[in-house]
Amino acid sequence: MVDLIRDGQWHKLEDIVNKTKLTNPKTKKILEFLADYDFIDLDSKRKKVKANTALTKFLKETETR
């Protein structure tokens, strides 16, 4: 799931559900967890999500190791 949003662009929740093959409720639960810990920006009204700076920075740091 993180690989799908790591580019920092907005992604539709529906697209994430389809690509991960997880149920909608399970996907929402995971995304809400990531949002609660400030790894992603979650727009519940527009049903979109994107990785925020903290997550993209973390991912870049772990790639170089």
C-alpha cells in the first residue's frame, strides 16, 4: 500500500482498494492508522490519500541503506 502512494501525489481510495485487493473497510483502517501517526494525509471527504513529507523522507532514507 505504501508503495502505491510513495510518490506524494493524491490517490483515490478506490484505486488503492482495487490495487491492493483488500476490502474497503480494511484499507480504510490501515490508512487511518497511518494518518493517526502522521505518515499520510487522508482526505476523507474526497476519499483521497497521499504520503506526506515524513513518510517520503523515511522511505528515501531506508532505500539508501
